[in-house]
Amino acid sequence: MEEKLTLFKNRKRFGIEKNIDIIFKNTALVLSSFVAIILLGIILVVFFQSFESFSRYGLKFLVTSEWNPVKDEYGAFTAIYGTLVTSFLSLLITIPLGVGTAIFITEDFVPKVFREIIGSFVELLAAIPSVVLGLWAIFVMEPFFRAFFVFLHNFFGWIPLFSTEPTGRNSLLAILILVVMLLPIVTLLQGIHLIRFLKS
């Protein structure tokens, strides 16, 4: 295999092939630059659109949880805190599961046929947009877990995570939805790194 790669690299290249490579390289550079420009544009739009709120309420907008349109009082701390907690806990669940699954499908724990089937399923799930997986988890997975949430609330309600009565969507559901959205991607990326490590 290495000899074929060496022969391929050292072979004589014609002018048209070099021109195609140059065009491809410049096209990739332009498209990747568009991604950076769009990201910068999003940051600027968010900054200027939020400038009025910061100039009016100051930094206390980030550290207060009061949200009362009648009194014209607004604070984003609750949303920020919820986002950070759910993201941290979902990563705490996703990373061990993703790494464990990646090790399982790259090592010889089961026959190669089963590993290939599981790996194909993981690749298919990773190809599905995360938004689609999230919507599936909200509308399909949540009803199945509702009884489990009630059980957790009744017996472990003294823990802040399970203290809210599960009448609708809650933090635990948000964590599970994020796990569903992240797990295929984490597993696939970790599997690629493990395969490269084993080959080296």
C-alpha cells in the first residue's frame, strides 16, 4: 500500500491536472473563508442587536433572573444557568458512552460482522442532522420516559435535578435530548481517532 502511494506521489503530473488542483485549492479556500465571514457576521449581528439591552440594563442582565415584562425587568441568568448545567451534564453522559461505544466497535470484543453493523448504524445516525434527532427525542422519546420521570420525582425529588414535577418538559429531558443529539457524532469521531491510532 505504501509503495503504491509513493509511486502515485512521484508520478509525472500533466499541466491540466495541476491546474485542476489549483482551482480546487482556491475554491476550497474561498468556501472556507465564506464560513468564517458568516460566523463573524452572526457575532456582529448578535452584538449590535443586544447592544440596546446592555446599554439599558447593563451587565446585571446576565446575573439576574427576574423576567417581568409588566415591570420592564429582564434577566437572562436562568437561561444561561440552565444551558450551562444541561450542557455539562449531557457531556458528562455522552463522552463516556461515546468513547465506550467507539472502543467496542473498533476492538475485537464481538465478531467483525456485528461491529460493522453497529458501526454502520452509528454512521447513519451521525449523518442525520442534530435538529432532526432533537425533534424526534421531544415528540417520540419524551412520552416513553414520562413514567420514568414520575418515578424519579417521587423517590429522588430531594435532588435538585429531579425536584420539578414532571408535568411537561424539564431539565432531565433536555439533558437526554442533548445526549441523543451528541452521541452519534462523539462516537464516530472517537472511532476515527481510535482507528488511526491502531493503524499507527
